[in-house]
Amino acid sequence: LALALDASGLGTWDWRIDSDRITFDARGLAALAMRAEDAPRTADEWRELVHPSDRAALRRTLDDHVAGVTPLFEAEHRLLTGEGRYTWFLARGKVVARSEEGAATRMAGTLVDITERKHMEAKALRAQRLESLGTIAGGIAHDLNNTLSPILLAVDTLRDERPELAQEELLTLVRGSAARGARLVQQVLHFARGVSGIRAPVDAAQLARDATLLLRETFPRAVQVVLELPDAPCFVEGDVTLLQQVLVNLCVNARDAMPSGGTLTVSAEGVHLDPSAARARPGLFPGEWVRLRVADTGEGISPEHQELLFDPFFTTKEPGKGTGLGLPMVLTIVRSHGGFITVESAPGAGAVFDVYLPALAAGSLTAAEGELGEASAGLTGTG
């Protein structure tokens, strides 16, 4: 076992919850670049080393497992190491002892440096974002042309001072067209530049609304984009740029599956999964979730292709029209948010992609907003 841990780079930790004492093995200390006397010994000391932007998510993930909501504890987060810099780690663990009353008394797990993997993922995400931009560039150019044409026409009309047209109406036309063009450009720039890494409460309805607004402006008119929003607010904790990329990637795939047109439906809603429903979806646990759904009426996906959908570089598109990285990156983002994705499809029957993300409860939403303020202060303080 020791040889296997050495080869994998896994360090181990042991948290005596009843006495609030944390210890690390030699591999764990090496990963943290610390001596035993310098390593965190309590939960509060550990929390102080966690990057301010990651604290709220880490606390909720840990609390859910300690309370018995989730079967395992797993969290990616940044820690301030003995070298004075933040390093990405993946921590996994499990409660191994409970009191007669059911309270957790001991927890043990592993810790591994995933900085290199996170850097590679960031590069792949940037590449995928550029690919997504390329796929909607044609629609952008078409819409910008339609937006600019009325402006040019109105300017020429004003120059000719044609009395039969009221100048006020022309100016209103110019202003409206220019504003529409500016909004379109801003939406594209926001998606292209997106800043990732900051976790905060995200309104699932607004996420779906923003994504469909961009798609309606850029997709062919033969593709009807339908938006279905929940009656009650539903929030998740996440990186809004990455979650927007999830929806855009899924929608671009749906568009490509409807070359002759069809209906693309984007929806967001809160769902409750009881134990039987959770068991039917491996990777989910009972409780409250937010489901983002992208459904199309396209060609559908054969069973043999469904098994390969999330394999890197697998694609059914023609050469030069896809890298095969879109869905693997979607899966990576969803998993990094503690979520899961399911696919239902059949040849000729369209496809439905469901993204499940842990719902943020009202109480947690208030706490997260406090943590976000703390994170902002912390980031400002570091210069």
C-alpha cells in the first residue's frame, strides 16, 4: 500500500472530529511543503489555508458528508502551501467512525496535488471556448449586418433630408439598431473572455436566459430556440463562465444535430430526488438538485455512439468541424461542480441532455454571499 501511495503521489490525512485534531503522513506533508509542526492541526487552521474563493464550497461539501447526506467527501480546492503560494489539491475522504448518537467522530482520506491537471484543463477550456465562438461566428456576422443596415440607411436618409420621413423616427431607429448591435458584441465578448475560477451563487434561470439570448441572435432562423424557466428561484454555487460554456456547448451540438432546422429547448428547474430516483442515476444522491436541460428534435444518437460521447476526441462531425473536446469538457466542468450529466436519445428521436447540479438552499445562499464578500476582500488584500 505504501508503494502504491508513493507512486500515485497521494498523501493521507486523519481528522479526529471529536477532539478536532488533524494529522498528515509524510506524503501529505510533502505535498503541503510543510513540516509536521507547521501543518494545520485543527479544522479552523485548515480553513485559513484554503483560498477565500473556495471556502464556501468546501465547507458545504464537507458538512454534507459529515451529516451523512453524501456517501463520500470529494473536493477540489486551492491551499496556501509552505512555499507561500496557492496550489490546487484534490481531497477525498470518508467518515470512518460515528458515536452511538450518529455524530461523526473520525474522518480519514487522501490529498493529491492536481495543479498540472488544472492548468491543462484551463488550456483545453480556452481552446473549446474559441471553437464554440467559431461555430457561431457566421450567425454573428449575419446579425451584425442586419443590425448595421438600418443605421446606414437612416443616415443616408437624414443626409438627403427627405421631408416625408420624420427625423425623430429615424433617430429612434438608429439608436435601437446600434443598441442591439452593442448588446450582441458584449455578449460575445463576455463569453470569449470569461473569467473562470470564482465560485458564487448562480441563478439557474438567469444562466439559461443569457445563453438562449446569445443563441437566438446567432443560430439559423430554422432552429427555434425555446426557453422554459422555473416558477420558483433555483440557485447553484458555481463558476458562471464555465456553466455558461456547458449550456453553449450542449446547444451548439443540438444545433448541429438539426441541419434542416428544428426546436431547441433550454430549461432550468429545481428537482427533488428521493432515494429510489437517486439510485436510478449513478453519481447522484437524494436531496435537492437543479436540472439544466438541453433538448433537441434532431437526428438522435445511436446507442453505440452514446457510449463514446464523452471520450476525448470522439466526434461524428466532418473533419475540420469539431475537435471532439466539447462534451468531455462539459463533463469535466459538471463534475467539478459536484454534478452529473445524463443523456437520453434514439436515432430519429432527438436528444435530451440533463445536467444535475447540487441546489443551493436559501440559508446556504446567504452564507455564500458572506463568503463571497470575504473572498473579494481577501483577493483585494493580496494585490
